[in-house]
Amino acid sequence: MPLLLHLFHCNSLSSLETWPNLCLQFNLMAENLLIGDPPIIFNWRGSGSEILLESVRVRSSRSRSLPLAFALFVPLIYSYLSPLSIVDMECVVQGIIETQHVEALEILLQGLCGVQRERLRIHEICLKSGPHLGTVASEVRLLCDLEQAEPSWTVKHVGGAMRGAGAEQISVLVRSMVESKTSKNALRMFYTLGYKLDHELLRVGFSFNFHRGAQITVTVSSINKMLKLHATDEAVPVTPGIQMVEVTAPATAETYAEVASAVSSFCEYLAPLLHLSKPGISTGVVPTAAAAAASLMSDGGGTNL
């Protein structure tokens, strides 16, 4: 049977016109490399904001050529997703907070953001490419939003962090990022491409989305692991009593400096409760968290921290 993959993030005809070229490139490259015997041919159909990639199996006699053909296709997907995506970079910082202080943090965020929180329940599946897909490992995350009446899927590819003197001078991590809404059979599609399950998590908590110098998202969630494959109902906390706080903001190559500054400025307001830093740099809980939380809880956030 054909494999179908929907990508929902284009709404202009000019963008959609690039997809026939994408599939044409793949099919021609596969034909040349595999001497006229490509095991998979990709077709394209699109209208409005919907893109459909359809793989049609034409031969299976040369099974060893299949991963090689897909190895060609995966980089092409990324190269075309990047200019079509809403953003191609993001600024991010992370930190941790004790669960007993999360309510106080929510009160503080409510006052700072001026918007209602959104409940968060995300099933995250991390996939990594196999050795036959190239020497450089590729990682893809499939995110299923379980808070929706009909669970929705997003595919996300996080690239490398910005390096150099400029990156060292800012307090947030700036990295490339491509994401798109996708159909629920995306997992099957990536398995066919040769990706393997690395790990899966369940994030449960809440988020605030607001504009404060940049479009900022703050997520506060417990990280849970599955004891059985895809068994979200049986997930258990990875670190009981601790929750992760992440602040992200979309950016571009032209705006990342301003966005990073906006994120850093916002994080200063949270300093009494937690310390936020670049991912991978663990700073632990802050000693002032208990006192700050008690102050916030006593008057609902009216105290000037």
C-alpha cells in the first residue's frame, strides 16, 4: 500500500509549487543512483494549506536499495521544509523547579503574561536515523497533543546551536528548528524511512503564550517515561518532585538578537523562583525559591519580588 504523509503549514501557491520540484529531484536522483530501478517513487498533491506526499512502491526486488533511496529523500524534505516553515530558528532556555513551588510560579506567570494558561499533555516520540541514512545522525521528534479532542501531530526537527563569539555573548541558546503539523501516520512514514525509536516521553503541565518584546512560550511540565511502548496512561515521573520550565521564542537570522534579549529580560522576573540557562547547563533549584513562593502564595502575587 502507498504511504501517505500530510504536512499542514503552507497556504500560498508559490510555496506549494516547490513540492513537485522536490519529488522530481528525488525521483531523478534515485533513478540515476539506482540505475533505473528505484524501489520508491514519490508523488505530490496539494491544495490550500495541505501537502500530500505519496510513496508508490514500484519494485521490491532490490531491497538493499530502499534505505539508500530514502537517504536521498530525507535531506530534501528538510531543505524544503525550512523555507516553508513559519520559523527556522528559536531561542530557548531551561530550568527546574520543585513541584511544591509550581503553583506559585503559575501565579507569577499569570501576572506577568496577562493571559490564561493552557493545559499541556504531549506525547513526545524521539526518532533517530539508522547508519544507512548517512554518517551524521539525524533526530526527529513527533509530538502528539493529547489535550485536543482529536489528538493532533507535529513533526519537529531541532538542528545545531549557533556557535561563535556572538553565541557566547548571549544568555540563551539559539538553534535552528523546523516544525510542521502532520498527519497521524507520520510515525509509520519515518519508520519506513529508516528511523528508529530512541525514546518517548509524556509531558504533563501547562503553558503560557504571550507577546513581550517577542512571541514567547513558557511551558511548565513534569517529564514522564513510559514503562510500556506508547502506554501514556502508565507513565511515571522521571524525576519525582521536580518539573521542567522551558522558555522559547521563534526567531530568524535577522531577529534572533532582539528575540534573545526579550527572552533574557523576561527570565529576570522569574529569578526568585528558578534560574533559567541554556539547555545542558544544570544550575539546580535556587535557594530563594521557598521564600519567594511563600510570598506569592500569601497575597496571590501582589508582592513586589
